[in-house]
Amino acid sequence: MTMMQLISVWLDVPLRGAFTYLHPQPLASGQRVKVAFGARELCGVVDNSVQVAEGLDPARLKPILAVLDDLPPLPEALLQQVRFAARYYLHPQGPTLFTALPTALREARAVTLADRHCYQLNAAGLAAPPSARSSVKLQLWQALHAPLDRAALRRIHPQATAFLKQGLAAGHIDRLPWQAPPLLVAAALALNAEQQAALDALAANLGRFAPFLLHGITGSGKTEVYLQLIAKVLGAGQQVLVIIPEINLTPQLIARFTQRFPASHIACLHSGLADGERLQGWVDGWFGVADIVIGTRLAVFTPLPRLGLVIVDEEHDGSFKQQDGLRYHARDLAVWRASQARVPVILGSATPSLETVANVEAGRYRKLQLNHRAHASATLPRIGVVDTRRQKLDDGLSAAVIQALEQRLARREMSLVFINRRGYSPVLACTGCGWTSACQHCSARMVLHLQARQLRCHHCGAQQRVPLQCPACGNPDVQPLGEGTQRLESALARLLPTARILRIDRDTTSHKAAWDAVYQRVQAGEVDILLGTQMLAKGHDFGALSLVVVLGSDGGLYSADYRASERLFAQLMQVSGRAGRAEVAGDVIVQTQWPEHPLYLALMAHDFDGFAASQLQERREAGFPPAASQIILRADAPLYSDAEAFLQQVLSLCGELPPPLFVFGPAPALMARLAGRERSQLTFESPDRAALHAALRTLLPQLDALARKAARQLRWSLDADPQEM
């Protein structure tokens, strides 16, 4: 009788331990398996580093149902990264592991991948050329004198698949392991002195861990520095990981990378891909087929056996932080990953996060500065403010803004109008009793979408028809208050009837090809005014843009979130940087009721360093990150009392925690009600990061025990290094 082995398996279930199953033979760590869990069949991953609990009765254990051997075991480097992420972010290791995997690998079934072999004529094939009358076959036959993959053959001619099939059947073509084509690098742009100095410093540190901040003003040519450094890394036979904040940045970036490295395999990973596409790109990185992986935050988990360089572009961007499930920060995991692989990591930004600035000041990161725009004739835009306190606005637009837009239209120059509110109006209100369109499920207002005749909550997705009269008093005079992108689109069309206006927000760019269409229209000169939300602030290069107008930014000045000023300044610097990137000089106009505010004064002076220094000093005085570390314990339930009672019980345990540890709360979250659930939180804070994490890890078993006894619908989570309050 075969002696059954005890196998530790991680599952995607919200429990902290691994599960033990039986199998006739030992299995390697990282092997995907199918197992029974209750009434379900789940995918699991073997981990031999987990000690099997003593005293288990094999008679009560279930066997592994199947070994999913369609792929090799997951690499140990990925398992180590998952162990670190689970420990640091205080998240169960099973869900952490399955978060790191593409959706297709989370399922208990085999996967099908594209053919990544190469093909080449053998001696018999070389001796049997096709007839000269068949030009297509002759072309393919000549190409196969060197090893080529299917994709390269199909680029030569669509009939390549049929030709390959015939050649394999006849024994004229051999199937070979995949091998990279020779590196091709298109002509690079000339670097200015600052760019060259940055490139030299980065290149001198290839082959060892070295974290850099590449702090370059908007339009300073950070991407060109990346590309020329990447050429050196690819030339050494290594892979590159590039992490970007938003999928709408990928079309322009991918086009530029493909143009520079036409023969290199570039894998793109983001949420807009189908599951099969994402799986293929992830596996291409893992198998060494992809030379460059470009992706959003989840790409930080892509296995790369020949990793030589990590780049995090726009490193300050808040979208690098996952806000549910495993609440990881891709920038921080990228730095950890580079340290493990002993390679450089570049954090690029025109407006670095205060955490990164603090790391530079502490000597942990090295700063490289680009103070001039890469385009020889381009200069930073002039930034001015329009005081709207005593002005009558026309649908949110001042006379000065309208005049500036008219001037650009007359000169056939492009303008950008930026307001970070989509919809027609942020709220609908009654002129009689003061009723406003509050969401029944959230601590937020429902936004008016006039074209759809709907009120929509942008937090929980609730929708309802626009009322014909006030629901509270019956008054038929209900009016939209404030402006969103849709209302401004109507206003601009009325005020500037000859202008060609293109609105860009989540409502207009929901389909896959939307950004390609945007770039095509802009490059074809078919747009006079771009109107949109924060989507337009991030990394886009619109060469003909000479004017940026910023509306509705004052809200960020009096937010209860201590990070609001940092985010607002970064957003305004980024969107301002879209202007004047080519020959045409740029201007920025900010409408505000607070023209003397220090944030706007720093913005007009392009003084990021001064603004960052003042913000860091405020954080130090208040004891806020990055001067301290935080972990937030959040609880939510249909009743606030249930969430608060759970946190009060947790608070009663905190007297046993060692100093220096501070606990604040329980207190309602800034968004106290979301999707019908009441939210409360405890904030744990300490100047000693290691001590804070160690203390919370000691609490985890008690948290689990309290949660089992808590109200049935209570949910809780831990958020290390939170970005939202």
C-alpha cells in the first residue's frame, strides 16, 4: 500500500493557515492542484515551507483531486514575495497568493497558452525550396532559415500557420525551444546634460540594488532616460519591469517602447485585458519570453527570472495602493522586489510622494534631478490665478477664462479644461426647503447625469431617475448646483460654438479602444478643447496644447484628510505640465476663491521642493506619516453600533501592547456610510515601524477570535500604510 504524503496547500479562503491534504507522491512547492473544500472544488498551491500540524489523523484528511501540471510549479521568488506581502500587510497568505496570480491561474482547471516555440528549416527543408511561382511560400521559406516564432511568421504573412503545419508534417521544419531574436534598438533622441548625467548614474549601478528618485519636471524627458537605460539592460540579456498608474497611459507608452525596441517582446498587463491575454503576458514574463513587462499595480507580482531593472513611473500616484482585499502598495513592493533581485529601481515623478522625499532626505534613496524640459524650445508654463470671489460665473467659467479660450481658438491652438467632477452637476437641490440629492446608501450626494436623466452615486453605483419635484416638499423648482464635465461641455458648446470639444472622463472612455481614438483625434488636429477629469492629468503628451484651465480645485484645500494638500498640489502640477511641451508657450489659469493660499503661491512659482518641505514639517509636528507609521483597523456593518462594539473590544486588548504605540478611536471613517454599511476605525500609530507591525501581528489571533463572536454581518480589515482615512 502506497504511503500517502501530507501536503500543505494554500487556498483562496479568508483563513490564515494552510490546509493539509493527502497525495501518493511528494509535490514541489508552487505546484497548482485541485482540491475539495467543503462542497466546492478549489485551486490550491503547494507550499512545503509550511510545517504540517502535529497529530493530524490521515483518515480525516481529503486527497488532492488532481495535479494541474499544465505549467511548471510557481517560482520560489514569487512565493517569497507573497510571504513578505502577507506578513507586511497583515493579510492571510492564501488570499495574498491568489491575488498575485492571473485570474485564469486561480481556477481549478488547466490553462491553454499560445505557442511560444521557435521554428526553423532543417536539412531536408533547406534542400526542398518551394516553387518560385509561390512567392508567399518562398518568402516564408527564406525567413525560416533562422529560428522564428509563430507571431513573427504571421507578421510576414497571414498564411504562415498553414505553411508551418505543412512543413512540420513533411518533416522539413523543426520545433525548437523559444529563443529571443537579436536586439534591435531604434535611434535614440539626443539627451541634454541633465538627462545624460542621470543616465550615467543609473547605468553605473546596474547589477546591484540601488533605489533612485528621478525627479524631473513635467516634459523633462524622464521616459527617454528610461528607454536608453532599458537598451543597456536588454543588451545584457535581462528583463525590465515597468509599473505605471493607469491603463489609459499604456497606448502611448507601448507605442513608444515598441518603436524603440521593434524586435523585443513587450507584455502589457492591466485590468482592461481579457483573462487569457493577461495570463499569456504573465506567463511570457515568467518563462523569460517577455523582455519588457509594462503594467499597472498587479504587474509587480509578475515573475521575471532575468530581472535587471524596475521602473515605477509617476510613483506618487494614489492608484498604486490597492484599497480592498490585500491592501498593498505596488511602489513599495517594487522597491522590496528590486532589493531581493539586487537590481536598481527608479521611482520617477515630477511631484514625488512625501514618503519618497523623506527617504531621499534620510539617505535611503538617491535623487537625480531634471530641471529643464527636454524639448529645446519648451519652457514651463506660466501659472496664474483668477480670483472668483466677486465675479459672476457663466456655468462655472469666469470672463478671463472664456477670453483665454477664445484667444487660443482664434490662434488654432489647443486648450484643456480640467475639473475633477464628472456628470452634469455634483448635486441636485430644492430652492424651497433645501433638500439635496443624498445617496440613501452612502455619506455622499448623488450626481446629476442630465443626458441619462439619472442621479448616480459615484461611490456605490446606486441610480435613480431625476425627480420632477422635490421629494421632501413637492416644490417643482429643483436645480443643479455646481458643475461637472457634462455641464461644462454644454456651456463651452454654447459660449464657443465653433470649437471642437472632446470630453474625457470615465463615462466617455469606458470601452477598450477609447484612448486610441483620443490620440488619433488630437494628433489629426481635430480637437480645439479637451475637457476632462484627472484622467487627463497623468503623463499624456499633447504637443499642441498651449492653455490649461483648472476649475473646482478649492475643495482639496479644506479636506479632513491630511494628505489632501499633497494630492491637490501633485494633481495641479501634473495637469499644468500638459501645457507648453513643444514650440508653443503654455499658460495655466486656476480659478479659485483662495488666491493667496500658500499652495497656489507655490504652484505659481513651480516650487515643489518648498511645498514638500513645508508639508513634511507639518507632518513631523503632527506626528503623521512619513514621520510615523500607521495601520488602520476598519470595521463595517449594517449598524454602526456593531462596528463600534467590535473595535471597542479590540481597544480593550491594546493596553497590553508595548510602547511606543498609540491607538486612536474608534471613530467614524471619513466616508462614514458606504453601500449601506456603517464604517468605523481604529488607527494604530508609532514612530517605530517594526514595533508597530510586530504588535499588530500579536493581535491577529485575538482579532480572529473576536470576529467569530461579533455580529453576523460584521466585516473587518487591516490597512498598513493607509492612503485613505
